[in-house]
Amino acid sequence: MAKISKVWAREILDSRGVPTVETACMLDNGIVSVSAVPAGTSTGTHEALELRDADNPRYLGQGVLKAVENVNSVLGQAILGMDPTDQFGIDKRLIEIDGTENKSKYGANAILSISQGVAKAGAAALGQQLYAWIFALASKGGITKSVKMPIPLFNMINGGLHGAGNLDFQEFWCIPASNKTFTEGLQIGAEVYLSIGENLARRGAIHSVGHEGGYAPNLFTNADAFGTRCFFGTRCSCQFFLQRRGVCY
């Protein structure tokens, strides 16, 4: 089996223009995998800690050069020579090296970037699709449900820190009924999204597009976002469209 021969990282910008960590993992057979760490706009108090360069003014203190250096000088070095398919063993070593409850010493973003890169490298080493390898790992962890095409989820309206600030909930989703095929669900989601946009535009409620791609409208209440009653006090056609298309919301 191939072994990990090199791990290195760099700072890149995510879709919001905020720095994040991208890590590459090379195996001794020439396979290279690359993975970038996602980052949320809002974080809970119990989440693992992203390491940011708060004392450096570049990128308004949001840089991740410290986390990148931790990958290059400490964490990456610690897994050289390991089997990329030993995901549990590699994750355990990374967590033990950090040694903190919330991964604050070397940064959860540094640790996650390596873990994701290793997962991709492990799949490539076995000649498997990433989803199949993740299912194999999940099976080892006790998850035994069969692999199937997931139901597509659609983020229709953004509120909270993701939106204009006048809605309490961060995301309002549209979820097609589970008896629909993926193709039907994808069509439903796209049609509902366009329909909501038309309704919001007609009522002058569109403010902008939120961080997650959903509309960020000016609405009076959270209930308005569900389309149960528009803010003019009449039934919104979005709701009937949702019901007619077999959507759970």
C-alpha cells in the first residue's frame, strides 16, 4: 500500500473572499490530493476553533498563515510514512498532537485540511470514488445504511448572519419529497427558487442574495419567509406552488 510522502498547505480565499487553508497530500506512488477547508459565517461556542491570525492586520485579522505553518512544520510531518487508508489512525494522531479539547493549539482548520486531504488520497490509492470510500469508513464506524443518491436540499432564503439581518433564522430550506427522483427534485428546487424570486420581486421585497446563495429579502416576520402568508396579508402563490410540486417545507 502507498504511504504518505509529503504534506503541504497554503492560504487561499474562499467563496466569500475570506482566507482559508488548502492542503495537498502526496503519496509515494505519485498520487496527489488537494482539499480546502470550509468556514462558516457564524460559529457556536462548542465548535472546534479555527486558528486565525488575529494579531495581524492583513485580511482584517482573518488570515490563516499560522494554521498553514502548523500544517507545514508540525502536523503534516507527523503523518509522513502513514497509510492514507488508515483514516481513523491519522485523525487520532492529529488530535493527540494538538492535545486540546477544541483543537485550539494548532487549529481545527489545519487539522481538518489534512484529514480531508488524506480521505481523498485514501480513496485514490484504493481506486475508489470518494463517496464510496467515505461510506466504507462510515461502515467501520457502525453506519450500515446502504449508499443511495441523496435528496437535494435547497437554501431558498437567508436570514440571521447570512442575510439582511431582519430574519432570525439563518437558512430557510426547500426539501423535495423523498419519493421524487434526484432529477425531479433538482427541477423542483430550481423552479421553486425562481418562483420565490418572482414573487419577492413583484412585492418589492428582494434585498440581495445572502452568503449561501438564497434570497435575503426585507420581510416583516420569520413566517413570511415560509410563504404561508405574504406581508400584504394575502395568500402568497409561492405556498401553493410548493404544495403542488410535492415539497416538504
